[in-house]
Amino acid sequence: MTPSVALAIGLGAGGAAFLGSLLLPKSRRTSDVDPIARNSADTEILLVDGQVADMTGAARQMLDCEPNEDLDWPTLIRHLEPVFGPLPEQPPHTPASVDSPLFPEARLSMFPAKDSLRLSVQADYLAAGHQIRLRLDQAEMLRLRRAMALVPCPIWQSDALGQVSWFNPAYEDVCAQIGTAPDGPAPFELAAPDGSDTRRSRTAVGPRGDRAQLWYEVQSHRTCDGWLHVATNIDSVIHSEVTQRNFLQTLTRIFAHLPIGLAVFDRERRLALFNPALIDLVHLEAEFLSTRPNLMSFFDALREGRMMPEPKNYQSWREHLSEVIAAAASDLYVETWELPSGLTYRITGRPHPDGGIAFLFEDISSEISLTRRFRREIEQAHSVLDQFEDAVAVFSDHGTLSLCNAAYRTLWDDDPDSRVADLSVAEATARWQALCAPSPVWGDIRDFVLCLRERAPWEAHLRLHTGGGLLCRVAPMAGGATLVRFTPEDTGAAAPA
């Protein structure tokens, strides 16, 4: 593109990249100053007492201002300085001319006379092809300006010193909300340049700590004459993060009182949440857990601290750990760890929202010890009962057989432990009745076992079909249980039932 085309674009299109909004007092005309011809093709501006009194259509197009807009000298030079360089702060009192550093063929001439000042801009005329191109560029510029006016994101441009040189209406709206001037320093705190051509900043505008603060993420792109900044509102993101952080803090306070250790890993398999009970149970340092180790490092630390069963070899352990992770992710992992220290932990893996995994560490040493002690006591009770010659059966308050001894199994030729379902008192008495002579005691036994009132022990004599006699003793036990005891009798001494 030739310099004359560049000048025509910059001057004829109104300089949209460096012209701002114009809000100034109305111009005035004086009867003693000759107005500029309306049909003049020259680019001329007339000022009276520092105020623009008249201008040609070409000048108005160059400044991109409306017919009813009025300009003063400071506003005028702000429009002209980007093209012609520094201009005096006050209207000159002697004729002067300034060449454009951007367009060598363009010149600004200033002719003062009493209280008026006439400005004239000269530049080479464009060829027909350049004028057509200029018209097309102007049409595209109008579309771009309309688009920038409708974009809800604040966009502005700053020079190398950080001074705002252009902004869109959304940027102006943000400045109006927080009470700052749009043509002053940008209200956004941006990250310091790091040498890259693009950088990203998250910042808030408005009074610090105010709930009315507006949060933005600003993308800054280096340009040939400074930086172009695009800000996107992220209030919803910030509020979601605050809500999530508060919720996490609430969960942390709740989990802090749980006796079960909790370790939650995110979708990247890094530790996202843990509670104090986890530190007490697995004996890992809080500093290590605060570094958010990944899942493999976490279990490596457990293995090194002998807080998990020692694997046979490292390779098989890593394979097993992969299976553990897969099982936990599908809600299928529950395992009991017998630790070298004698403790017993129940480890439960559960899938966590958003692809994470949660592991629960529960010390069940007391539970296991109690279970083992109960089992040992029950086994001892069975051993003691098996030493009795009498057949013994104990029924629960629900009427199911709780235990019996070896003499019972031999007498009635029945092994209740081999049954899939529990043996009820009705089924047991039916079998006894089938092996004994008719007697009314069977219904009494069933009623006694299922009775909820206070009971007293009683006994009855029975006779087997084989000819032997039995003394049946029925007695209540603690918890609503019932003891039924069969003592063999001498056939001759047995009394009829």
C-alpha cells in the first residue's frame, strides 16, 4: 500500500483506532470571522477563541465527528497528534506548519489571525483505484465498529507505556460502573510482562473485598504499537469456586471428627482431600500429604512405612495396586489388611464424582479381636457341651436352633449345621415326635420356646420307639432363649409320660 493510500485511510476514515468519544461544549460562530465554504474539497478547520467554529466536510470526515458536535483545541490536538506528532498545548499565535511523521506527503498548516485560527491539512490526492479501495475499507470499518459496539467483552488497546489509546463501549461501561475515567489508566490489574506475546491475567475491578466486585480474565496480545486486551467476565466461575471452596471446608470440618481415615483422589489421581484420622492411622506426615501426591506415591509411602501387607515382590505389588485402583473405581474394592504391627485395617474403595476415587481406612483391630474372642468362647462352649452325655439344644427367642452338642446329633440322627436354613423349633419337635412314642409335650415345648411371658422350668418323660426312655427338661435362659435337655433313663425306671 502506498503512503498516500495509508494517509487517506487514516484521515478519510476518521482514524477509528485512535479517535475517542467527543463530549465537549458547542462551537460558536462569530460574525467577524469568515466561515469555511461548505462545498470546499480542502480539509480545513476554523477555531475562534480556542473553540472549533466551522470545518469542511473533509475535515469532519477526518475527525470522524457528527455535524452537531463541537470541539475545543485540547480535544482537537488529541485527534491530530497521532498523525502529526506533538502539537502545542495552546493555539499558536504565529503561522506554523507540521509534517506528518507517518505520512511524508501530509502537512498540517496553522494560520492564526486575532482571536481565530485556521488549520489546513494538505495531502496528495488518490488515484481512482485507491479511492475505490478506500471506500471498501470504510464500509468494512463500519461493520467492524458496529461489531465492537455490540461485543459484551471489554476490549481496549494500550501503548508501550500502558496508556489506554482505544477502547470499546463495553470497556467504557465497566469504567462507568466503578467510577473511573475510560481514557485514564486501565482499572484492570494485569500480570507483569514475561517476554511472551500473549499473557493471561485474572483480576477484579472495584473496591477490594466488596461483594460487588467484577471478576475478569484478561487475555493480552502484543501488537506492533502496544497491547490489545480482551476481558471476559468470570463472576460465575469465581462464585462457583468460592462455593466449592466453602463446601470443601465444611466437609473438611465434618471429616475432621470422623475416626475413619479418608483419602480422596481427583481424576488425575492426585490427593485432593484427607482428614486428620488418616494421618493417625497410616502415620504419614501432613507435609507429605499436603503436597498432593499421586495415588502410586501414596501407596508407595504406605508400603515403605509398613502400613500395608508386605508384597512378595515389587512387580507383583504394582500389578496388584493397578487392580486395586480399577476395583475402587468400579465400587468393588473392600479388603482387610493384616499389618505387621498386629493391627487390622479395613480398606474400602469407592468411586468419587468427576472421575475421582475415595479410599476409607478403618481400624477394625478391636472388632476383629472381639470377634475372635467370641468365636473362641463359642468354640469352647461347643467343646464343653460335646463332653455332656445329655443331648442339649438351645433355641433363640425367635424359635430357631442356636446350638446343639454331639449327643444331640447322635440321639436324633440330625446335624443342624449341615442345613442351609436355620432349624426351627417346629421342625425340631416334628423330628423328635417322629422318633418317640405319642406325647402331648411337643406342643408345650413349642409354646414355651415362643412364649414372651415369664416362664418357669419343667420336665417330662418320653419314650423312644427303640424302647429307651428320656427325661426332657425345658428351662428358660437369658435373652428369651430356651434350653431343652434330653437325659437317657433306664427303661425299667422310666415313668410313663
